[in-house]
Amino acid sequence: MSNKPPPPRPAPRLYLATPVVDDPSSLVAELPGLLAAADVAAVLLRLKETDQRTMISRIKALAPVVQNAGAALLVEGHPELVARGGADGAHLPGIAALKEALPSLKPDRIAGVSGLTTRHHSMDAGEIGADYLLFGEPDAKGQRPSAEAIAERLDWWAELFEPPCVGFATSLGEAHDFAAAGADFVLVGDFIWADPRGPKAALVEADAAIKKAHAAALADQEHGQRPT
């Protein structure tokens, strides 16, 4: 019996976080071009807090645009609005919110989670049914671990556990490093929208960076497995 190496991990994909959406019309116009330009698996919709009816109408305006491009639309928080707005799932801020939302989201919709400050919390989230875990997002005060610590956590999770892990990148360099560390998805947001060249150029560059990092990691892995 040959001792085969495990199959290579698929290349990581982008997870695009929107700006905080009040009026969705400009995003409705811009998203098709963005999603056609890069390999975006999902879009995280960050809604401005307002009444439920208005938030549902904003989800309804954006869901088909994202879904027609072959991506999933997830709503940040507000799992109670996901089905009514036609979204694909919700992103939840911690274990308690995940537990509370799972009955309303499963089995048809995606439940992602962040706010996992310890390895123990991460394992708990995986065990209770999170569809993905996000590492590296800023807390309520805007603080986050160092990029090295985030990469280390991604590497640990990717090596040992089945549910996909997502790295929260605040720069092109972080997107590259988190992909190299084993992230299945790399979340990009503010730095994409703030790029002076426009979001499309930034998104294409981020896509290329994470694919390049993945290819280099695979080459290193193969080199390490070859007999010397």
C-alpha cells in the first residue's frame, strides 16, 4: 500500500465585505463588474442599523445581484432577516450568537462565526456546527491580534480541522500571508473600497496575491515531500 500524501488544498477564494450599506443602489450597480473580475466566493453584507423592513428590502436588492454572479450573500448579524431577505446565510459575532441562530439557519443556510479569542472557543464553534470560522477581525474597540498571530491561528486550524477558516485581511500583504498560512477564504473589505485605483483593481490584485501564495505553499510542500 503506497503512503500517498494528502490531496492538495484547493486555492483560497475571496470573501468580500461591503461598506456599511444605507442606500444599496450604487452597490447594486457596481457589484456585477467586481464579482466578474475576481474569484469571489461570498459577499458579507454590512447593513446600517435601521428598521427591519428597510433592512430586508436592502438584502432583497443585493441578494440576486450576488447570487447571479455565483457567489453567496451573507448578512453580518441579523440571522432573523436572512430567509426573509433571500440571503444565503449570516455571519455571527461569537459562540452565543451562533448557538442562538443555528436553529433558524440550519440546514438550508450558512452560519459563519467570528469573535473566537481562544483555541478552545474555535473548537467549540466547529463542534456545534459553524460552517466557517473567521480569524483576525477587530473587536469592538478596533483591536486585533498581530498578523503573525492570525496566520499562526489559521495554520493551526487548517492543519487539524475540517470546517473552512477565513483570514480577515486589512491589507494586500495580509491577504497574501493568510492564504500562505492555509486560509480557505480571505476576507477583504475596507482596503479594497478605499483603494485610489478603485475597488476592481484592488480586488483583482488581492485575488492574484492569494492564488500566488497558495501556489508557492504547494510548491514548498511538494519539494518537502520529494525524496532527496
